[in-house]
Amino acid sequence: MDLKEAFVELLRRASTDLPPDVENALKEAYEKEEEGTPAKAVLRTILKNVEIARKNSTPMCQDTGSLIFYIDMPEGEKESYYFDIIKQAAEEATHKQYLRPNAVNPITGKNSGNNVGKNAPYFHISRWEKDEVRVRLLLKGGGSENVGTQYKLPHAPLKAGRDLEGVRRVIVDAIFKAQGLGCAPGVVGVGIGGDRATSYMLSKEQFFRKIGERHPEKQLAEFELKLKEDLNKLNIGPMGFGGKTTVLDVFVDWQHRHPATFFVAISYNCWAFRRKTMVIKNGEVTYYD
């Protein structure tokens, strides 16, 4: 098995083939908008773009994002092997133009030209007891990343306390401030608790949930639906032109926090919600949306 080519294929699929659950959500949003409105026209263009990208195996967005890998592996697997093979795959996928060069040295301003550099791609590694390796890939666009933010509760300007109502207020504030800059309609991931770094990590991991997949805890499942309703009442709409659909879904999770801290991290993903999964078992590779 040529694992490098398997990873190149994973990158190609993520960049050019929107997951079915996201595409279906965009189609539902299109049906809800009024004829002759900018919102309807924007969604029509997005859906046509998705179709062309899949047919021609070309990136669905000119910003192919940062490469973020979440890898679960059994004991005995060498992390360094996967780091090396993925970097080789990223370089080849960039050469084949499935990816745009997006790794820039912040000191010199020089682009590496191949999406490989210091801490690029980004890796999150965990060990598990299964006899297979699971690789989850998120291609995270820069525009949507720019509108992500973090709040520390209590937050006096919004009268947001350390409770779910306070969390709701800061999320609504974040999406209202984003307007159309994150390439709406988007998907919102929220991490409650932890420290500053882990709250962001939790918020981004929510992007591996499927559209419509609710939190297993009833209170948070209801909270997600309430947030989706509140955010879509903002009338920001597709690309900020106004309309009924500002977000496709909202995913929230929590983790224990220090008594003195209460962080709420809000990550935003644009309509080009590019995620794919690859499982390696017994020498076989299987891809999932």
C-alpha cells in the first residue's frame, strides 16, 4: 500500500468534494430563501460551484485552508512516520494544485510553497485501543478562522455571566460581529471550559460532527437548536447579503475548568466545510465523509 498516495487522495477529496450532509444543508437553505433575493442567488452560485469542483476535481474554494490532522493510533505506531508521510503528501497535493500554498513564515513573510513548514501541517495525536489508525482532516480557511474568537466570563459589556445564558450572549455577539466576513452560511463550533488553548481545541473538534447531529446531553442538544434559531434571526444571511440562513448548524461541547476561569471559544467554519476521514486497517484504506 502506498500510504503517501492514500494521503494525497485524502487531501484531494477534502479540497474538492463537499460532504453530503453539508451540501444537503445548503440545498435546504436555498429552498428557504425568497426568489429574486441576493441570498437565493448566492446559494445557487455556491451549489453550482460545489458541483463543478466535484466534477472537475478542482478546489471548491481558492483558499484551500490550513491542514489540520487529528490522528488516533494504537500503541506501537510511530508518530514520526505519519508526520513524514503526510508532509510528503501535502507537498505532492500542492504540486497537483489540490491545495494552494498556505504556509507563510510570519517573520520573513516567505511562503514555503508546499504547505509544509514549522508546525505545518498541524497535528493532534491521541492513542487508542483499536487496531486501526483513524485520520481526520480539516481544511480550515483563513477567512473563517479570522472571525473565530474567545470570551472570558463574566463579560460585563454583554452582561454575560457564568452560565448558559452568558454563553449564548457571547456566541450571538461573535456571529453578529462576524457579519459576512466568515463566508456565511457557516457552521459554529463552541468549546466551553478548559484553559485558553484547550477551549479552542474543543471548539474545532466539533467540526467533525455531521450537520444535524445533536449533543448527547439533552440540555446541550436543546441549547444548540436554540442558538441556531437565534443566529439565523440575525438576518446576516449568505455572504452577509441578508437572508434566512446565517448558520447551517451550531455544535457545542464542554470540559471541566479551573474555578477561577470560564473560557468560551468560538470557532467558525465557512460554507466550504471541508472535512474527511481515512481509516487504515490491515493494510486497507477506507475513506469517510
